[in-house]
Amino acid sequence: MITIQTKLTFPSKEDERVVADLMRRWSACMRFAYNRFLEGKTRNELKRDLQGVFNLNSRYADDAIMKAKSVLESCRERGENPSKVIFGGRNLFKKLKKRHINGNEYKKLQQEWQERRKGNLYSRGDKTKKGNLNTRIEID
């Protein structure tokens, strides 16, 4: 498996807005799937529902489900309480909750937490389909 983390650049603000919206919906889908797993739902039950609720294709919905399941399993392996997971980071959340800073510093902290919470997109490829059907990397 090859994992690539990269900074995205966009030729237009509209493209940036579209990708940011996709990342927001995917992250919300993953958090929703995580909470449904805590309630005892199965992968097949979730896959049907998530595509319509979050307006994602089946590959993105399946990737969100897989990521949610891996976060849940990881939490259980470490012996932590899965219902106490905070997406976006516990330390950042605690700092925001204290409200010990004001103005621009608080806004920066809030933006960082939102980016960590909503700024994710996970998209797997498939060797039989010659790569990733949702994401292509082009090198200039």
C-alpha cells in the first residue's frame, strides 16, 4: 500500500470550495459511522444509509466506514473508552473549552481544530481497477 500525504493547491477558489465541501462531508460521514458502530450497526446497514445522507459515492462512503472501524478498533486495542473519542484532537478541544485566550489567538486555535476535525479525506485505490477511481495524482 502506498500512502501519500500532500498539500493541495487549487487553480480557482471554486475548486477549493468543492474539495473543502467534499472533505467536510467525508469527515462528517466518518464520525457518523463511528457513532453508529458504537450503537451496534453493521457495515452493510451503514453503507446503504451514508451514501444518501452525506451525498457521497459508494467508494467514499465505504472508505469512511473502514476508517471509522479502524479508529474504533485502535481505541479498543489501547484499552481506551471508545465513547470518549474526540475527533480533531483532545488537547486542542480542551484548550478551546477553557477559553483562556481571546481574539485572534482563539480564532486560530478554533480554525486549527476545525481543520483537523473536518480536513480529512481517505480514498483507497483498487489494483483491479488500475488505481484510485476518485483521486488521481498528476505531476507537472
